Amino acid sequence: MRHLIPEFEKLKERLPKGLDSTLVLPCLRRIQEDRGYIADEDIDGLVEYLDVPRIQIEEVLTFYSMLRRKPIGRFHLQVCHNVSCTMRGAERMIDSLSRRLGVQPGQTTPDGRFTLSRVECLGSCGTAPVVMVNERYHELQSEESLEQLVAELERS
Amino acid sequence: MTGRKVIMNFEVTPTSHTLESYLARGGYKTLEKVLKELKPEDVTNEIVACGVQGRGGAAFPAGRKWQVVNPHDGQPHFLIANADEGEPGTFKDRWVLEHTPHTLLESMLIAAYALAARNTFVYIRGEFDQPYRRLAAAVEEAYAAGFFGENILGSGFSCDVYVFRGAGAYVCGEASSLLASIEGTRGYPRNRPPRLTVKGLYQYPTVVNNVETLSNLAWVMAHGAEEYRKIGTKTSPGTRLISISGHVRRPGVYEVEMGYSWAKFLHEDCGGILYERGLKAVIPGGISSQILTARDAKVLTAYDVESLTLDHDALWNVGSSLGSGGMIVIAEGTCMVSLLRVMLRFYHHESCGQCTPCREGMGWAHRILDRICAGQGRPEDIDRLVHISKFNDGTTICGLGDAAGYATVAIIDHFRDEFEYFIENKRSKYDGRLECLPGGAHG
């Protein structure tokens, strides 16, 4: 994480002075963006940089569902299975992705390319069903559009 | 048309979210007027007078929240825009962030001036991509134009804003939990008192307002509280952004004047129910608000849900609420047991684990629903679910468990026969699906 410290320093400019604990989540998010997950050495580095107790970082990491301690597939397919998406076919989407990729939700394909996950409401109920691929929302999905999406990702 | 508009009062184009477009619509003129002509307390008085209620779900008058903060007490104060939009069925704040982020930013500057807040935050939910990118770009535009930073427009007032991204926790939409998250810890809610307006972020007075609530303020300060009061009803002034989804033909975000007819909204503006189905039920304001059935004889006076109007009193009178404005329409033939299962799975997943009744109760209720749906329900399960729900009420720090309980009890009250049927016959009274497909009865 040390190479990111200049970026973290820049974030401080618009934050209240002297309250650096505010940076815990922004730093963890940025580290994960950079490495794909949070490694032990990142925690060591952050404890030193922010001068916060190690347990605080560990607690945060086990609390927030978007933060992870292990690498996952190159493409993370997260399918919302909350009320509105289910009302518009989310379970069918999950089944078809599961068949297409040959993995169950929560698993990664053996080639490390895809991870399939079920997630709770993504705030895209009006354009349900929604599938998030890494950072991007793909709205109004159907089995056909997902087939196309997976095929495109396989080629990339 | 759904009545007069306060927020969605411009044409959405590929560039309507930019500063240039916002300035062309008269944007940031109100900020200039406020900074040059008004004292902080003048702004607060105007917001109190306009009567705008919180749009996050609780409908607490925004002005009364602000009045607790004394802008001259010499302490640091904080203002937070709550954009942690996570209540299932709700996606209206997202509309503001994507299409008119400067309305929020201008309103936040006005609020920060009234509250003497040097530092402000927008706490945006971690998953949002486009809303985050649009908002972050708007913040850079506003800084470059001198609307944020030191000595704004030569007024002597200085203010910074930081867009803080969450990391996937529903409970962080609760204000005290949100502050814990900004402080870099687990998002655990905390007991009140002290109120957040007395001891909030880092123990300093803090106002947390919903994005939509704040986004009304630039309009209010431009046109005056009196004009604002002319919109909506006497007890629910203004408009509501309603995000409608589920079995409805034209889902989306609509700005609806308070007091607007529900039937007109559903059948004309939103195009009615999918595939010409009948209406079975409506969840009016996010899944934590109590479900209403099409024809309801459970409350004192029997009513037709479609005879209701869209304002706080109308919904409170029938035992529900407009909540977060996340309306979910449910067509005839939908399995309510499966619906409750999805809801309880959500609450179980999102319970933060701090209070025993919620941590254990949500898991217990979820497991019961899983069992019923697997055909292994027991007759006593229904009363057990009601018991768990009621036991939770008032025994926890935040409202997550309470709301889950109210929602559970409302569904069981209205559709007890479906639960009995499922347990007795080991299958749904319908096809067990929530999806509504064209043709015959649900698939």
C-alpha cells in the first residue's frame, strides 16, 4: 500500500484536520482497487500510517461485505436477489449464469476468470434485474443479454 | 402528470447533470443570494417555516433537527448528506445524484452556511457506480468554479465536501451507524440521547439529512417557504420522489406532489400492472414499511388502497408509511410466503449483530421461512414468527429489527391463509415464484 500514500495524503485536503481515522474506509477501498483484495501487509502498513489500532482495521474488514481478504475472479458477477429483482427474474438469471459458468454462487471458475455472487439490493429496482460486473451495473438483464455479456467477457 | 415539481423540473439530456447546464437553469444563484443577504438563522427559520419533512423514511421535520445546532457556539459542526440508499425498493436519491448532483451540492452549501459547518460529507453507498462518478465530477466542477473551498464567492464562508463511499452495509443508512462508518469503525448504531445534533461525528454537533430532503432546499430558499407550502398538503408540504418497481408496467422514479391520487399514479402515470394482472398488494415505502392489500378490511374502516392519496397522513392513517418512497407493486398470483422469505433473508444478512434480539431473531425467522419453503413447515411456525417479530420491537438500538418485525407481522396478518396452505400442503398456494410472467397464472 505504501505507493498509495501520496494519494491518501491528497484525500486529507478536503477532510477535517486531525481526524485521520476517517481515512480507514477510503484507504481500504483504494488498496482493494489496487491489489484486488486486502493483504496482511496492507493492514500492517495502514496501522502504521493512520496510527489506529490493528483490531479496528480487522473489525472493519469483517463487517463490510465489499471488503475482502482473498483474491477473487477477474470478473466478479454479482446478481441482486432482493425483492424487486426477484420479481423480475433474478432467480432465473442466477440459474442460467450458474449453468453457463459451471459454478455455484459464491464460487470462482477454475480458470480464475469469473466469480459468481448473490447480493442484496443494489438500488436498481426500477431497472431490474441487475447484475454488477466489477464496478459496473448492467441493468434490465435477460438470459440472452447475460449470455452475450459472458461471451464478451470471455473474449476480453 | 403527477403535480408540481421541485426537483425533476428540467429536461434530462446527456449533459443536464453538468455545471454548465445547472448554471443555465439558474443554479448557484440562490447560494449567492443566501451568502450575501442572509444570516445563518434566517436560513434555518425559512427551512422550519417550509415544513419539509425528512425523505429518508422517518419524515422528521428537517428544520427542527437543524434548530438544535447553535451556529455560534464556536464548536466544529458537520453536515452529512445521507446517500446510503439501501432500503430495498428505493432508488430515488440515485436519480438526484445522476441527473442533478449540483442541486444537492448547492443545497448542502446553503445548509452548511446555516449550520456553520466547515466540513461536509456525502455518504454514498459503496456499490453505486454511475451516481458516484457523476457526483464526484460535479464536486470537482464546483470546486473549480469556487463554490467550495476558502472564502466562497467572497463571502468569508469556507466549506469543504468529501464524497465518502460506503462498503456494503445496509445498516449504515441509519444515521449514527453512518457516522461510525465515517469514523473508520464498524457501522454500529448507538443509543440516543445524546442526539447526533448534540454529539455526532467525532462527538461534534452533526446534522444528517437525506439527499432528497436537502435537494429541496435550494428551491425553498429561491422561492420562499410560503411558495413551498402551497405545494402538497397542509401536513405534508412539497413533493415526494417515488421510486416504483415490481410488477408495474413503467417502473422508475417519479416526482409526485403530496396528496396526489394513488390510483391515478399507478394506473395512468405508471401504466398499471404488468400483463393486465390484478393488484394484489403494495409495499408503499421500502420493504420496511407495512404492506397494504388491494382491498383491506383489517383496519378499522375498510378501504380500497387505490382510494388513498400519496402523503404521510393518508399512509399513517392506514397503518403504514410513505417511508423511503420505495414502492413495490405486487400482482395477483404472487406467493407471499416466498416474498417474506426474501425479505427475512435480507434482514438476517444485514443485521449488524450488535443487539441480541435482532442478531438472533432475524436468523431464526429466516430459518423458519427457509424451512416452510422447503415443505417442512410446522403449524406453530406462524405464531412463532409473530412472536419473534414482537419480541424484537423496542428491544434494540436501531430500528432495523423493529421494521423487519412490523413488515413480517403485516404480511402474516394479511396473508395468513397462504402460510397455512404452504405448511399444510408443503407447497405454495400459487407457483411459489415472485416473478410475474405473461400468460396464465404466474408462469
